[in-house]
Amino acid sequence: MKHQKIGDIVPIGADIYMIEKIANGVVYMRQPNARGKSKQMYWREVPYFEDGKLIIPDMKRKPKTVNTRIHLGSFFKNGTDLQVSREFIAYAKEWIEDHLQRVLDDCERNAYAKGHSRLMPAHFRPIYRELKPRPYYNPANDDYALKESIWYEEDNANYERRKEEDE
């Protein structure tokens, strides 16, 4: 919020607004001597003056769709110079699914606590890691991942078959 300060004059279209508050990246503006709610804008989209010239930032539109797909194989292989085994990806997938389920459960609890019926980013609690992660190696994970990767395809086929039978 380098350009705006409380009390600054902001021209938007044919109207003049005065900044009355800035909080959490949102600028609250009101027309002088006007009643009603304040106009709210994201701080990066509020016009400002620089060297006597009016700078009008681009208004970013919210995309209609958001790409939410992650291909784990590509993600891991592009993220390291080491070779990545299929067993590693299968094992990581299982752990990631577990973590995502826990995150979802936590977000649901947060939404219900606020009386909301829709999950929003505000319900998401940040996931913190250790500041100094310890080295870790457990060879038992290799055996488990190998067995799971062998049965993964069959489990998926069984799941799909049961799903079709239930319908």
C-alpha cells in the first residue's frame, strides 16, 4: 500500500473519493459529505497520483475457472534433479490425500463454527512446517509403497465397479 494514505483524494470515473481506512489490503473510500456504505477496492487497483500524473492500475477480473489439477508425477519430477520412482509417487499420493482430508475437516469445522454454508479461503488454516526439518529415512516405507503401488490399480478398479453397482 505504498501509494495510498488515509485522507488521500482518489478520482474514480467522474466521482471523487477520500480514503477513510486501509485494512487487510482493502482500501475503504467515501465521497465527501456522502452517506451509505464505503466503496471498497483492493489496494493495487486504487488509482493514485505519481509525480503529478494520475496512474490508473488495471482492474483484474476474477477468472471463471481456476486450474486445480496437479499431476504428481510431473510435479515431483520437475521439482528435483533426482530420479523419482513410481513407488515414491504412490506413497506421496497417499500421504497427500490424508493431509488434504485433514485440511478439509479443519476447514469444515471452521465454517460451521462461523455458521457458514460455503468453504472459502478464509476458513483455511495455514500449514506450518518445522523450522529446521530433521533428516529422515525409513526403509519400511519402501516396502509399504511397493505393495501399495501394486494394489493401487486393482483397488481403483474395484472402487469403480462398486460405484457402478450402487447406481
